[in-house]
Amino acid sequence: MVSSDFDAVLFDFGGVLADGPFDAFARYETENGLPAGFVRALNAADHDTNAWARLERGEVSLDEFCDLFEHEAREAGGILDARAILAALVGEIRPTMVEAVRRCKVHFRTGLLTNNFVTIEGEERFEALSGLFDTVIESAVEAVRKPDPRFYLLACERLAVDPSRSVFLDDLGINLKPARELGMATIKVTDPDEALSALEDLLGIDLRVDVAKSDPESHVG
């Protein structure tokens, strides 16, 4: 039975609906002789004011970001090519997660909440998800990013739902904490199948389909 406890389901993009950036970071580090975790550490340092955060809020241009990010890397003892890292971030869409969004939309309002930068992800990145979301909140467009509580409140305002009647899925605990504090039910996506099981339990609906047996034109891949 469909749960009456929720009105909306909110999804992160990278790491939830598509492959996340961390594998791309790890490959770059391996290929370029950087210590494991180097890029993630850069993004975690001064996490609200560093180059990555400023790019995701649209505060700097691509060229400015590259100069700042490469400077941060040098200060941390490494050399990297910022443009090459950005170019490596395009991940594959996860068909099972997209199908889950389709099924959620039958019963609930849906939202896409993503920290992104227009120069890389822009509208074309979400073309395959067209029509699946009642609202799309992009950090580079709104000039605010997760984990700022305003990001989540903006999504709820546009969906006309109370945070306590919303479910949010993200692959990062730091992004889930403020959502929980606002009253949202949260699911950390490490394994997509486990996340879908948890979401099914909350919503009371079947979210999965055997992709191999379904019409390939009805799925994103």
C-alpha cells in the first residue's frame, strides 16, 4: 500500500541517478601519480569557500576555477589539470534508479537536487531525465549548494511540501545531515539496490523492474 506519510521524493544526481565523481577522481589520481584521496581532500578543505564550492555556486568562471583549483593543489603538494578532472566527471545514468523515479512520480511529487556547474552539467546533462521531475534545483543556478539548509527548503517550497513529508536520497552523509535536521527521511546511497529496498519500505511501492526483460526504449542507458 502506498504510504500516506510522504508527499515528495527528492534525488541527488551524481552518485544516485548516475555514477558519482569519486571513481573518476580515483582514476585521475592513479593515472597521474597523485596520492589516493588527494582530490577529495582538496574539496573537503575549507569546504564552503574552496574553488570547487565557488564553482558549484556559480561564483567563478571556468577559467577562474581552474586557476584557483590548481593553486590549491600546489599548496597541498600536488600538480593537477583542473580541466581534465572536470572532463572526466561525466558518469553513466543508472537505469534502475531512473525507473524508480518514474514509479515515484506516479504517486508523489519529485525533485532533483544537485550540486553542479553549468559549464559541465548544464541542461543537456538532464535531457535523459526530462519530464521525470516536478522541480530541478541546481547549485550553479540558485547560487546555493548542499549542505546549506536553504537548498532543501527551496526544493520543498517549489514543490509545496513540508520537509517532514519528504524523502531525500544522496550518496554523501554531509548532505543528508541537514535534510534530517529539517525533518526529512533520508537514505544514503552506497549500493543502489540497497537504497531502492529502503525507499520501497518507506513508500510502500515496487520501484524495480527487470531491465533486461523490459522494452529498452522505455529506459535510459
